[in-house]
Amino acid sequence: MDWMFHCYMLRCADGSYYVGHTDDLSRRIAEHQTGFFTGYTYTRRPVELVWSDAFQTRDDAKMAERQIKGWGRPKKEALIVGDWDRISELARGRSMTEKRPSTSSGLR
């Protein structure tokens, strides 16, 4: 049997985003909406599904979830609208900032 797993993003009533993964997207969204779980979305209902993607394995869906959770709001919003050029641009900007050399030599 081929299982399908999903990584998904919700927009909460307060405008924040929640990213998760599941093997039953419809059920999980309903659980968020009804407050079945008392986690992050419980006090931020109603929620709206704004993005999802399917994966062959749970590990792949979890890996996507961890990656997206590390993104800033602009990159998440680019993903929601499918703006891959903007995602790439934001990724390059971050990596350039992280890899910028020190301005001092450390020598005195």
C-alpha cells in the first residue's frame, strides 16, 4: 500500500502561520478547526489551509516541515503563492548574510 503524507501550512486568525505534517490532511485540518489539540492553533482559530504538498514518506514530510518552520514570514508567503523566484532570492540573501566574512582580522 502506498501511503501519502502531507506537509501543510495554516494561516491562523491572528495572522500567524502554523506548519505541520500528517497522513490525513482533511482530518488534521478539522482537528485544528475544532480545537481537538490544545497546541499552538487552539487559541488562534479559525485556521485556513494556505499551502500543502504530498510526500511519499513521513520522513520526507517531516523534513519539509522542519525546513519551512525555519523560514521567515516573507519566504513562507512566497511559498503560499508559489513564487519560486522569490524563495530562491530570499534563500540567497540569507546565505550571503550568513557567509559574510568578518570585517576584522582579529589581529592587534
